[in-house]
Amino acid sequence: MIRQYLPFCQAMISCLKNMSIYSDYVKAWLFLLGVFTPWSSTKQRQQILIRKIKEYENLKKIWANTPSQNSDKLQLLLKDLMKDAIRTDRTFPMFSGSHNVWLESMVDIITTWILNGEDRTYCQGMSDLLAPLLAVYKNEAIAFLAFDHLMFRISTHFDSGAGMVQQLDDLRELLKFLSVDIYNHVAEHDSLNMLFAYRWLLLHFKREFKVHEAMMLWDLIFSHYRTKCFPLFVGVAMMQLSFENLKQEREKVGYHGPEQKSPVHILQFFSRIANKLDVKSVIQTARQVVNCFSSRFVL
């Protein structure tokens, strides 16, 4: 039975060895996400791939072979997924064009993941998290494997939302400690709920940078650089790097009256900085912020 999957495994191993621009991510992410353990041997990793390929193919067959007339719920799910998939990273060559097979793979992966667990539902943003994984591995089964482990890490972000509420609360407290001037400015605009940073944390900054730039951040986030809370420090870094522009915009437009100090101004500003910050500066600043915090507290 295992021999049946050896061609798939060999293709994947070749993929892991021979990819060029994303080779570092290919090698590292399966370790960082916990698919492989650091002490696993090459043979053990090959065996894991063989087993996981078989599992994925079998899981996908379960729903793919369901007659459409017998599952209105499944058809509705597939429709919603494709609707979001065709809006995901369309400027990225791999996902551009009509009748794109990779968009179909994206739908198949998320569908298989949802139907393979209890109380799983689709939430907008999942396709954003999957797209870089699919771009790196260019293989449905491996991308599913990485996505499954990533979703396990951040499941509370999508389940009840409690995880995101806690993340935003922690970001507010961290900002208050590290950058009280920015904290006061945010408070002045009645934005201490930190909702302007919701997308940042939910999607690991995926929409704030180009795909290859977001991958640089994901390396650090997946590795729990200095702390599992590294995304919070990235958020503070982004605010620090854009704060002068925020103040200048306020002065230029003349935001002085109470009607101009609404959360809308903060939300719109931080939405506009997407793809405008230099990712290397963000990473450098985030590391500095971590060092500043860790010099006073144990992470």
C-alpha cells in the first residue's frame, strides 16, 4: 500500500530540495510549525510525508465523492470558498488568471480541513493564511499539512474570537508600556479597542506586505522569536514607524475638533499604510522593541 504513495512522496521530497526563491521557507516551515521535530531523521520525515499524503488523499475523497444533490451544505461551502479564493493575492502570478488550478487547490485544502474536524467553520482570512503556504510548496498535500498545523496554533483566533480579543488587549497594554505617546494619541481618538490592528494579528500581517515580505515576518512568528507574542511587538513597531506620518496627517488636514477625533481616522490611516512600510525596518524595530521589553521583564 505504501508503494502506491511513493511517487507522491518522491515528488514532494524533490520539491523540498529543489525550490529556488522559497527554498529557505520550504526547509524551515515544516519544522517551525511542528510537522517535523528537530531531532527527526531524513527517513522519519519521509515516512511522515508518505503517511500524511495518504491521509490527505483519503480525507479529500470522502467529500469529493459526495453527490452534489446530497449535500447542499457542502455546495454552499464550496461556493463561499471560491468566492474568497478568487479575491486572494490575484496580483501574485501563481494565483492570477481565470480557471486557475491553484485557486481550486486552495478551495480543496480548506474544505478538507473544515470537514476533518469538529465544529470547524469557514472564516474569511483563512485563504490569506493558506496562500503563502501553497506558494511555497506548490503541492496540495504539503500545503494542507502546513495549514493544519498553523490553524492548530491560532485556532482561538477563528473559533470564538476570544483569542483575538485577548491579543488586542495585550497589544494595548504593550503599547501603553512601550510608547505612551502613541497610546495617548490612540486613546484621544477613542481607539483603545485596537480594532485597527485586528487584521494585522488575525492574518499575521499578510495583507500589510507583499507576499515575499510577509514570509520574512512569518519566519520570525513561526519560530516564536524570543516570545510566542512576537506579533504584538511587530504591531507596536508598525505604529512607531508610522506615528510621525499619523501626526503630520492630522495637522495637515486640521483634525482638531471633537468630530475629527473619532476611531474612523485611526482606522483609515492604518488601513492606508498597507504595503507602504519597509518590512526590514519593521523587523529591526520589532526586535528592538522586544529587547527593550525583555530588559525589564522575562519573556
